[in-house]
Amino acid sequence: MNETSGESVGVSSLETSLALDSDGTRIAQARHLAAALLTHAREDHGIPVMAIAVENAQLIVSELVTNARKYAPGPALLHLRISDGVLQVELWDSNPLAPVAKAPDPERVGQHGLEIVAALAQSVLVEQTPVGKRIMANIVLCAPGS
């Protein structure tokens, strides 16, 4: 499944991308894209994918895309890739500032995105790029021995 700018260009590989504009209208589409890729991996390639992995992937994608749309002024790119039983979620955006997890505060409304991503992903890496940053989150698709 390969997708760029919302146009499907094939369903043979285990990766897909979605260009995101600055208006924030593709957040739901990004979640659906993650679920579709994982369904494709399970049904067409026999890769074991737990239901919780699909739910976690959709939430992680939603948080990353929402934050990119909220804090980065320009376009962004979501790329999803499955390799060795792991979904790698990559999001490039134009804001060079790395997100920072805030101290726990039961009174705070919002700004929990990085905490959610870190809690659900196997690993999270943020790196600066020449035009902004890239955030990578890895999600294990199936428990060992399953």
C-alpha cells in the first residue's frame, strides 16, 4: 500500500505515506491509513497484528499528526513502514523545536500528546532535520510467541 497526497498508487508493499497540508483536515484519514496498512499486512501478508497494536497505531498517528498541524507552520509528511513485526511511524514537519513532555499535572487540559506516544510505543526518537524535525515511533505488532 503506497499513498501520497491522498491518492492510492498500489497495495503491494508494506509502507505508505500521506502528505499533510496545514489545514488539519487529514487527521482522520491518517488514522484510517494506519489501520488499513495493518489490516493489509495481516490479511494479505500473514503478519500477526494484535488488535491493540492497531488501536495504539491509530492513537499515535493521531497525536503526531495533530501536534504537527497545531505547532508546525508548513506541510508535513506521515510515513508508515512495517518491518520485522514492527510498525515504524515517521512524521516530518517544519517546526525544528522538539516536543517536550510536561510534568504530570492533573489540572492540565491537553498537551499530553508526547506522553501518550511514549507510553504506547516501543521507542520514540525525535531528531532535527534541515527543514524541521522527524519524530519516529515504533509499535510492536504482536507479542513474542504469539
